[in-house]
Amino acid sequence: MIGMLIVGYAQGIAGARAEMGADEIARKAYNTAYYEGDDGRATVEMTLTDRQERTRKRKFQILRYDIKDGGRQKYYVYFREPADVREMVYMVWKHVGSDDDRWLYLPALDLVRRIAASDKRSSFVGSDFTYEDISGRSVDLDSHELVSSEGGKYLLKNTPKDPDLVEFSYYLVSIDKETMMPVKAEYFDAQGEKYREINALEVKEIQGHPTIIRQRADDLAAGSHTIVEFSDIEYDVGISEDIFTERYLRRAPRRWLDY
Amino acid sequence: MARLLKGVFACAAGLCLAGRSVPAEAAFRLGKDGPRIGGFVEAGYGGKLGDDTTKHEDLSMLEQRLQLETTWYPEFAEVWKDWMAAVNFRGDFLLDEYYGGRAEFELRELNLILSPLSWMDLRMGRQVFTWGTGDYLFLNDLFPKDYISFYIGRDDEYLKKPSDGVRVSFYTDPVNLDLALIPVCEPNDFFTGQRLSFYDVFQQRIAARSVNRTVVEPARQPEHSEVAMRAYRNFGRYEFAWYAFRGHYKMPRGILNQMQRRLYFPRLDAYGMSVRGPFYEGIANAEFAYYHSREDSAGDNRLIPNSMCKYLVGYDQDLGNDLRIGVQYLLEQRLEYDSYRRALLPGDVARDEFRHLLTLRINQQYWNQTVDAGLFLFFSPSDRDAYLRPKVDYDVTDQLSFTFGANLIWGEDDSTEFGQLERNKNVYLRVRYAF
């Protein structure tokens, strides 16, 4: 058993040395960005700045539960600010190979609205991030090509398998070789013009997991940008799966949300 | 004009006040560790597009409102913590210039939530009950509604009226169950002719100030209490629900005494089911309800509505680029229709056996979702009436927002659901500062 582990480890290193395949890099980076630990929570502050330098703030807490690493997952996003969305909840059941199930709970109307999965590429709460940036874009949706592996980073070119479903023609992702964390993403339109960019501004190790704690998205066409700051990050908190249900949309699980 | 100026002045004064006294950081706390208090101040002005015979001929809304809302977690004993006790409060102070500056306090929520068992929640006190799958169409949601607020352009929140009651929820693997127990039946806010004109069955025409009728509310007795139930569970990605209701019609649909012009709320039982889930590139829903008119099962009493079946299908899709559309089709079938027709007397309004209603929703957001331009259309080909609700919301900042909209109603007959409200066409503006 020990021998197997050592062999496996050695192969892993050798594989990395000999450069992993593009698909494997993409999968590892995806797991690093979205599946660290068995569950996790964080407080998120988004600052939205438009072309005219007017700013807006969004503050929410995210709870995440992994059913399977790299596979099914559940998200619970509880809004704190601004006032008009306070106590609103956005919930996702992420699937593999089929569309996600998503709900929005509107507290003033005590209404649980089901939302279609087809608008994954639209803006999340008016920011420069998309819904898909929040819960991750499945690696199976794109084909991956290793463009370079210089300067301690892998550069992947990702081309959508079904270009009709997305607004980009391809995007480039830089992945830190040491942590396997994607640290930069650049989106290109049909004319090959870059129109959108996401950068990790600060990465920290938390409970042994590399974690982005500051991130910036730029909409180059609109001239707006959004900065996200993560705090109170914790992995393996023991979140139970049953909070990702209608019961807890109507009654926020205080135990897991800091008050 | 003087009134309009006064309204605008009040709006402005209210906003200045809000801007000064409320910290811009959103919400404030009572004491250092006290409960957070949130809410908003809002000024609303609405004018009718034509002259009406209501209390004010050209006005539909002129008011200032302060809503305060908080949640408090009582933790003075271990059991309160174990039961995850929470007390919710939401209340509105309303200064209603429509009624000469009448000050009102409306308690919308004051309830205690407990989880005495891991699979059970209790919510006791004043609360807003709601369920079902329709968009502005309620089949199995027989909880009280305030259609006056709806037709004059108040926020959607005010369409749903609170009730005093207990909600018991059971969460088990095979099925989840919600039980709503409402000791005192709370009817809809029905038309009185003060603010909105409508079809008066006694005068057999659209009337407002001249309405002279008595609405007898159910007596506060145990036999007038209401019970509503919903059982729900998922099968795969589809949400199924079953409903039952025992109570009263929410509108004064029964005539107690025609000579004395006395109306009342006849007894009603309802049963139904619904399903909602992904379909094509959006979300589809279907709902069915059977209304059993307990005081007129045979359908031969012309003073009490007949039993009905209601069928609803809907589809909602996000088309990307912040555009959302939704369509619905509702079919209402009056049962025992032959008996109903036979029982009518000359002068009575003869309703169709089938009523068809279509709705369309379009919402488009602009400027990083700070502007929402939307419209909602009700259109009934059988009643030949329609109701269009265009609306633009603009969030100037995270706190300050403007809402500009209209309620446009047409109908060929005076007695249909929307047709009767034709003279109430209005436009409105609301300014809100949230904290």
C-alpha cells in the first residue's frame, strides 16, 4: 500500500516534469479553484465600479458542499448588502453532464423562484462576474490546449465545444504550476479581441489549501470592473447537505452564517 | 395641482430626512450588540389618467411610508438556542394623503420561529403565507391578497396581505408538509369604491362613491377558522406539490340579501396539485385547482359562485443579456354550468362557462442591472379585457431607487375582472431610500 502511494507520487511528479496533458491541467486547476476541502464557507465583498467611477457594494456569504470532488456540488449564497437584496438567497445544485438546478429566494415576497440554467453567462448581481464564474465552468464544456508552460505557469487555451451557448470564442487561463491555481483568465470574442479579463490579486494558503482572497474582473468593452474580497474563509466546517433545501432558503441556517 | 405639489414636497422632505438621519452603510443597530434594524422610506404618487367618481377624481396614490424590519434571536435560555428561536418583525408606518393625511401602522410580520424537532419548524404569529407556482396568478394560494395595492402601483410586496396564524412544517424523507392554521379568516382587501371604481352588482354598472353596500365579514368563531395544507417533494429535478384548503372565498362573492345589498364570504374548499421543473431552455410549471363551493354544490344558487376547476401552465426563460420572458395560460371552468344558467334571473351578469387568460412577462435589465424595464400583460380573449403593467425600476445608488410605472386596463364589458376597473388607469412614481 505504502509502495503504491510512493510510486503514485513519483509518477505524479514525473508526469508534472514531463508536462501534464492539457485536459489534466484543466481538471486539476478546476478542482483547485472550486473543490478544495469537502466543504467551505467565506464572506464575500464585491465592489462594482462602472466607467464613471460610481461604485456599488455587494456583500454575501457563500456555503459550499461537495458531493464528489470535480463533480456534483451545492452552493448557498446568502446576501447581506445592499438593503434591497438583504436575506435574499441564491442556491445552486451543480450537476455534471446536465444543467444545474438554481433557485432564488426573495424574502419580501417569501417566494422561491426557480431560475433557468440557460443564462449562466449573464452577470451575477450586476457585477463583472458571471454566474458561471461563481460556481465554476465545467471542464468538459471546453477543449483544452496547452499553449505554453514557461515562467512557472501553464497557459491553456480553452475553446467551447458548443460555441452557440457562450459569448466568447475562446479564453486563455494561466495556472500557477506550484499551486495549480488559475490566476488569470482572458476572454476573446469572434474577432479575436480581448474583451474581458479576470486576475487573482492575492492568493494565500488557508488550512493547507491555496485560496484566492482578492480577485478582479474587468469588462474591457464597458470599462467597468469588479473587485472581490474573500474573508472568514474556512474549509471542512462540517456543513450538512440538508441546508441546501427550500426549508433553509426560508430560514437561513444561522449556525453556518456568521452573525 | 396644489395636492400634487404637496406630494412632491413631501417626497423630497422625506428623502432629505432619510439621507441625513440614516447611516449610508445600510442598516443600524439598537445598542452595541442589539438587533440590526433595516427598512426603507418611500414616497409614492399616482394619478388617474381619466376622471373617476372615486373619493379623489384624478388621484390614486399619495403617500409616504416607513418600513422597519428586524430579526431578534432570544437566547436567554439553552432551550431557545437549541430550538433556534427567532423573532421576526416587519411593520409599516403609512402617512396616507389619499385619506387626508391619515396615519396608519400596518404590522406585516411579528412572529416567533422555533425548531423543536430536527424535522419540524413552527412559525407563530402574524406572517405572510404564500405558495403555488403561478406568476401573479394564484390557484392554490388562497391566502389574503391586497389587489388595491396591486392596481395602484405599490410594491409587489403589498399584494400579499399578512394573516395571524401558525405555520407548522414537517420535513421527512418521503414528503415535506406545511400546515397553515388561521384562526380568524382574513379576506382580501376588496373594492369599496373609495380609491378604485368597479362593477357594482346591485347598481349593475361601474360605480365608486355611489356604492352603498354592506360586506359582512365572517364572525370570529372557531367554525370560521381556516386550514391550508401543502405537501411537496422532488422527483428527480421536478418539484411536485399537493394542496388542500378549507375556509372562505377571499372576495365577498356571495350575496346574503339582495334587497339589503349585503354581501358575504361563502365557504370554500379547494384541492390541487402543481409541478415545476426544467423544460426546454427554461422552467415550466403546471398547476391545477378544484374549488368546491360548499354552499352551492349543486350550482343552482345564483347568489353564490359555482364550483370551479382551474388549470394553469407556464413557461419562463432567461434569454441571456439580462432579458427574461415568461408566458402563462390559465383556464377557468365553471362547473354545473347548466344549473347556473337556469338559475340566473333577468339583469344578472351571465358569466361564460370557460374563461381563458393569457399572461406575458418581459423584463430587460440595463446598466449593470441597475435599470429594470419590464411589462406584465394579462389578456383574456373570452372576457375581452386586458391589463398591462409597464414598469421601470432605476437603482440610482445601492440605497436610492426610483420606480415609474403604469396600470393600464381595458375591457369591452363593464362586468369582467379587468373591464370593471377600466376607469382606474393610472401612472405612478415611487422614490425609495433603503437602509
